[in-house]
Amino acid sequence: MIWLTWRQHRRQALFTLVALLALAALMIPTGLMMRASYADKGLAECLRVLNAVQPDPGRAGPCSRALNQFADQFNSMSLLGVLFLVLPLIVGLFWGAPLVAREVEQGTHRFAWTQGIGRRQWALVKFGFVAVVAVLVAVVYGLGMSWWVAPLTGAAQQNRFDVFFFDMQGVTPIGYTLFAVALGICAGVYWPRMMPAMAVTLGGFIGLRILLTVLARPHYLPLETRAIPIEGTIGEPGGASGDWIIDKGIRDAGGTMVLPGAQAACGAESARPAGGRCPPLEEFGEGAYNWQLFQPADRFWLFQGIESGIFVALAAVLLYLAVRRIRRVA
Amino acid sequence: MDVALETEQLGKRYGKRWALQDCSLRLPTGRIVGLVGPNGAGKSTLLHLAVGLLRPDAGEVRLFGRSPYDNPAVLPDIGFVAQDTPLYRDFTAAELVQLGGRMNRRWDAALARERLAQLGIPPKLPVGRLSGGQRAQVALALALAKRPRLLLLDEPVASLDPLARREFLQSLMGSVTDSGTTVLLSSHLLADLERTCDHLVVLHSSRVRLAGAVDDLVDAHRQLVGPRHIGEPIAGVGTVVRARHTDRQSTLLARIDGVVDPEWTVHDVTLEDVILGYLADGETTVTRTDWEVPA
């Protein structure tokens, strides 16, 4: 049975391997290039300088320039990353959906299911094989992507929680890929024709991903808030710390929101007229502060775990439904 | 009498339409059974129900006493060649033989290889590139290699030219006569079955019209020619299957149960006469009103 699965899908496996190698040929050199430039410019040290509570003004200038330079040079690279967002979907469409649908469309299920093996066993072995291969592939490109994207998230001050950057690295691609494959298989069992099965996979995957990303992900864990005094600040509090800022605003001393969605800072004293007070405090009153609602940066891997956990669980449900339904396929 | 396949009030429905209805049959073991009927009569449905591919919507079907649906235990007993002989087209014949060995506990690979070698099927060519006749032979060899107690073939010769058709049926007969395998073979062409089958089931419009041993069927029917007949009972005639009339004379196909009224001239009939009589009797499912043409 495993032999049949391998023999039937070895061409697909070969294509996948070739595609992965081609991607590696593209990603490894660009990744190395980014890392070399990152090290050359001393960006790791720079980030430490810029993220300090009171940046050293002497070093902040050159460091900002170096970061900007790096960002200009490599920001377009993140477009390459988008490729990896669709990879799970492609695996689902071309590995998952045809698994049963193609068999039924070509009538070969009548051959396969009248041999000595019951179709439930047939389904378990096939689904298992494809799921395992999909996970292996996803591990390779998920972790590979984490390595590749690290300089970008670091230097370009791209938050690792940002929609694309969160989704294309770490362990989430494993969850997405397994889910896409399971959805494809399940769709193929319920609508055993290639086109409908692929359409359901496409729509279902994109729909659920968007829904969860927008509505659920920010609330996987209780949000934290913090108040940052405006008094005495030079620059606005940024996202450099890697926290995922969900909402922000300026509140007055009493805690009432006076300007949602904005942050303020006093700026350098030299830029003000002599004896002038901190402008935002003039505007919003003494004691006004920047308010942030956020998920702390150190929850990144926890969030990765939760997100992939959800998709793995959904995949398990879909596979269970598919195995249960397989005996009804005619 | 051992029974290979038994159905009772068996029915299968697709949506509102019954593809098979009220089907009660007993097929004894060791027979070559022909399943005949026009396209869409329900032949494939019956075969799929028999091998467990479909779940009955009414009644039951038993294969050597066991229900085949969702029951892998019956699989070793059946060899099934589906319509259009579906095989993995990118597999070579040799690989398919190997595959059968991995998917069946009882598997006579030597038998399959012997047959395929005899027929000159190239072992290293993907079966998708073989001719229709060769592919059908590969499918048959695979089904026979399971050494099944019941071999079911769904329109196995439909796509073959007349020569390949005869060769296929001959080789089929050659291989099952000694082993005592029961064969259920469907076709919409009577000529395919006439020479090979000793038992017959006629399906039409999703119902069984006629079933029985070929000799009995031929024996039980006669063609009667006599004065114009308007439906009154005739001595010695059980049922009138089909009647044709001219102004003065009627020609009947009838099942007889005794000595026929001497007013009628009695002729022997061939199997074909009998079957055509029953097929013509079945009403079509599509009516003229469905087509919006005057009746």
C-alpha cells in the first residue's frame, strides 16, 4: 500500500523536490548576502544602541543611516517572502485536492477499492503519507524562511508579528500546509471532482486564514497596556522593541483618550524656542502620556505555537471527516 | 445449490431517480451469467452494489452470504473489472502485477504474467499507451490473479473491435471453465453474451425483466402465430410477453405452460427472440411529454 502511494505520487514528490531546490538556490545566496551586509554594517550593535532608553546621540545618527541603507537595499526582498505565503496553498491544491478527486474522476477508485484492502485502510495510508510529506516540506521551508528573514525583521525594523512576516516563518507554515492538504483531501472526498475540490480548497484556505489573522490572532492571549510619559522624550516610542502594537493613542492626565492612533514626543530641546515647553504637553495638558495596547515581543514563539496548533487541530478534524466519509464515495 | 450472489428487493437511488429497483436475484455458483440491458438500464449500478462500491438504498445484497458494503472481508472473493477498464495509466503492466501482489493476500502473479506474456502485452510500457483491447486484457489478468470466487466484468468488451471482442471472451472462457469461478458479465450487446453465458439476467429501465438459465428460458418460450388476438386467454400459454398484430393475424411471444391451443402455429425461438421480446416490453423512462412533442 505504501508502495502504491509512493509509486503513484513519486512524480509529484520529484516536482516538489525540484521546486524546493530551485527556491533554495534563490534563497540561500540572497540570505547569505543579507547576513553579510548585516554583519558588515554592524547592525546588531546599532539596534542595541537605538533601542536603548536614552540613545547615545553620537552613535544614533550613523546607526540610523546604516539601517536606512540596509533597508533601501533589501526591502524589496520581502516580496520574495510573499512567495512563501502561497506555498502552503499550492501544496494543498496540488497534493491534497487531487488525492481522492482525481482517483474518482479517472475511475481508478473502482480498481483500487476492489483489491484486497478496504478503502478505510487505503485512505489512512494515503492521507498519512501525504500529510507526513507535506509536514516535512513545510518544516524545511518554514525554518529556512526564519533563517532567511531574520536580518530583514531585525534591520528594517519589521516587526516579526507583522502579518506577512509572522505567517511565513517559524512553525506556522507547518500548520498552514497541513491544514491546506487536509482541506484539499476532505474537499476531494466530499466533492470528488478536481475542479470543485480545488475551488473549495482555494476559497476555504484563503477565507479562514484572513478571518483568523484579522479577528482572532491579536487576542490569542490577553493584551497588555502600557503608559509612556511624554515628558522629556526625544523620539516617539517606536516598534523597535519588537512588541506587537495593536492599538495606541495619546491620553491626558486623567486617562481620557484625546488622540487615538497617534503617539507624541517632546523632541530635542534645541528645536524649541528658548524656554518653550514640550509642545505635546502644551497641546494635551500636563501629564499627558502615550498609551499602547500590545502583545509583548517575547510571546512570538508562543503565538506561533498557538496559530499552528489551531491549524493542526483543524487539519486533524478535516482528515477525520475525510476518513469517515470515504466509504460513501461512489 | 450454492449461491454466489443474492439480492432481495435491492434498490439504488440517485436523487429522485431509481437506478435499480426491486431487484431480486439468485445467481448459483459455477455459472457464467450474462447481465444484459440497454445503456442506463442499471447494469453498472447492480455490479457496483455487488462489489460493495455502492451502498444499497433499499433491500439487500449478499455475496457468498455476506453483505459487501463497507466489508473488506468480501474483497478477496471478488475480481472486478469496471467499465472502461480503469487502471493507473502511468503504471506499466508489470508494475500493476506487482501492485496487485501488494494489495492482495492471495495473489497469483505467475498466472497474470503467464497470461500477459501469452497475449504479447509489453510489460514495460505504461498501460495508458496500450490499445483498448490490450488494456482490457491487462485488467482481466489482474482480476483473475486474485483467484476470485466471483468474477464481475462491467461491459468489458464495449470498447473493443469485433475481433478483439471475440478473443477477449474466448480467453475469459478458457480461464474460468476449469477453475469453477462464477462469472457475472454485463453487456448491452446480446451477441457478446449468447455464445458465452449459460445464465441470463435481463435488466431494463432499472428493473429485472427476466432471469434464469439460458436453456430454461429458451425452452419456456415459443412464438405463436394465429388469428388476430385481442387478449383473451389461450390454452397452454402462461403469459404473453409481446404481441404484434396485422389485420387478420397475431404473432405472440409467450411463456408457455402446457400444450398450446392447436389454433395457433407454434415455433421454437432463439435466445435473441426471447430477450428482444422482454426488452421491447419495458417502457422507456423518458416520455414524449418530457420532450414536449405530441404523443
